[in-house]
Amino acid sequence: MPFSTLITHRGTGTTHVLRADTAKRLTSADGRFVSRALFPFDAPRNVEFYELRLAPGTTEEAEPHAPGTVENLVLAQGTVDITIAEDRHALAAGDAILFEADVAHSYRNAGRVEAVMYLVMTYAEKVS
């Protein structure tokens, strides 16, 4: 299920300013993983854009997305290990990765600082 379906809001117009202090955030139960949508929730879309924050020493497990879903992630701060199925990829600040996300995958921050990532998720078909 796309994150956006959990926090959908219908707006009007074509210009949206998304203020950081009023953004809708999806936070893990322990508060160590936070996802903030960087797009308005005004229509179905096949591309979503998120800011992800992962505390030091934290692993976030992701279930497989719908077939054809692709994640394009760039690491802005920290270090993260991305595991896709059985393959592990170590990323440092400035690195980017593009992968098919229709398999189990995880994000692990073994570093000492919060990892900040920007994620573009593209679905094979528009989500509703």
C-alpha cells in the first residue's frame, strides 16, 4: 500500500506550498523512522516523493511493493545499508540507488548520525 493512501488529503488548485512544520509524517512505533511526503495528496499518482529519516542503529524493514514498483533513493546525510532481497549496498552521503522494490528490502543505519534520504517511488500503474 502506498504511504499516500494512509494520509490522503484532497486540495484545490495547482500550486501547493508544503510547510515543514505542518507536514504529515508517518512514524514507526518506536519513533526511530520517519517518512514525510513531499507532494500534495490531491489526486491519484504513479510517482511519490518522500523525505526519510532513520535514527542511528535502526533498521527499517519494507514489505515488497506492487509488481513494477521502482524506488530511486538518494542519501543526503549519514550512511545506510540497503538490502534488496539478498543483495546489500552500502551508501554514503551523496550516493543514489535505483532498484525494483517489488521484493522485500530494508534500510539500516549503522552510523552515528541520523540518516536523511530522499525517495522517489514510481508505480507501474497509477495508485488510487
